[in-house]
Amino acid sequence: SGTGPDSCLVAAVEVSPGLALACASEAIPLLFRRNRREALALHGAAVAHLTRRFGPGSPAVLPLHRALFACYWETGELASSLVCAGWLVHAAQAGCGRLHPVTARQHQVMGAVLQRLGEATAATVQLEQARVINESAAGHWTPEVASALLDLAVAQEAAGQSEQALECAQECYAVCYHEFGEHGVETLRAGRQVAVSAERCGRFEDALAAWDTVHQALAIQTNGMEVAQSSVLRAELCRRMLSLVCFLNASDLRLQEDGLAYTSEEVLVEFHSQQSPAQWVRDRAAAAAAGDNGSLAQLRVLHAWGNRPLGQV
């Protein structure tokens, strides 16, 4: 049984495996912060005992692997995170089956790690597996499929597969709309990905329309998005709308200059009150190009607000 700090927990596996597993899973992150060697020893010993007790294919080890994975993921240790993600996929396949939703989730975790490592193409393989498994297990119109589709679209975009990413994002939006409604936070995130992918594909009008849809969802304050996330997304929306309109109008409005005629509050209230802020930007850009200094000042204020440093958004 040993004399280390993990000895009591490991011995308890033989008496009450469920309680011991819960204790070990909670203890690993606490030990990891204080003494990494002890945390790794506890993880390894608990996995070994559970494997001896329940066999090599038991899903009982999954919470232990998740606990250790979370430790490495939170500290940005991606190589070690990838190793743990591999353990998770293997344990889920062995304990739950290759076509189980639990296994799908572990493929999604592996995909997230690979993308952070810059292996976007490899990530798309894992995320496509997650999508297929979730769809076969529960059907197409499910939150799990929506989650996998969004991650897959982001990975495809990072891999330079913009057309596939756009199709995937549009499919994700349809599923989210069905599952969470027009103004759900998941639907909003899917709409943002449609806008991003459409712009990358050169479909600028479609991108503007998608940003309008995102704006309408953002206007509903009950969609569950955190205030900080909402502010960052609003700033991105302003930047992309301005950029797209200027590009489509082939206009150089020198938006970096100061728009002292208006305060940001005045401009933002007017901008966000629009049914179609994209059309509002179009109208102001056309007027500014024709010499209307008031419209130009409004666009400059909007540009400055949308390009603030991240900490000020």
C-alpha cells in the first residue's frame, strides 16, 4: 500500500471504488498545483488499481485521465495534454465502444488539442469522427452534433479548407437554430462562424448578411452570453462590417482619423438600434464618399470603438 500521500486513496479502491475514484479525481488537480510528482503518482497508482479491479477495458479510468488532462490543459502544456487526450480516446473506445457519445466527446477533446498545436488538418479528422459518432448515436438535430460541427468548421478554416468550413458552419447554424432558437448563444456563435467563413471564401455579401444575423441575436440580452464575450463580439462585428462595406464600395475613407463630432455612445446607440446595421454602414459610407463629413465622423467613431485594445473592449 505504501506510505505516500496517495496510499490511502489507492488502498480505498479495494473497499469502495466509487468513493476512491471520486476522491482521487478531486485530489489530482490539488496535488498537481502543489507537488506534480505526487499528482502523477496518484494518477498512475489509481489507474493501475482500477485496471486490476475492473479489467483493462474499464471506463472507470476516464475521470482520472480527465483530471490529469485538465491540469495540463489549464497550464498550457499541450504536448502532455495530447498524451492525456490519447488516453481518453483509448479508454472511451475500450470501455464504452467506438460509436458511443462518450467516445465522440474524447475525439472532440483530441481535436481541440491538435488545433492548439497547429495541427489543424489532423484536428479535422478527430472532429469529423466526433460528428459522425454523435449523429449515429442520437440523430442529426442534437446539441452534440451542433457542438462537433462548430469545432469542425473552425478547424477546417484553420486548415485552409474555407469552402468546407462554410458548408459546415451553415449546417451548424441550421442545427443550432433548430435546437436553441434564433437567438440562442450557440446559434449566435454558429452565425459568427458563417460570417467568418463566408468572408474567407470571398462571399462578402453573404458575410455581411451573416453579421446582421449575429447582431440581431446579440440584441437579445437573454441569450446567455457573458458580457465580456458579448463586448468582444460586438467589436469584431463593427470591424468586419466596416471593412466589408469599404471593400465592396472600393472606398478609402481614412477611418483611422478622429471622429470628434460624435461620442462613441451616440454612434453605438444608433448603430445597435438598426434592424440592419450593415445597411446603416453602407448608407453612411456612401454619404461619406459623397462628402458628408457627419457620416464620415460616425464611421470613424465606430472604427475606433471596434479596434480598441482587447482589455478595453
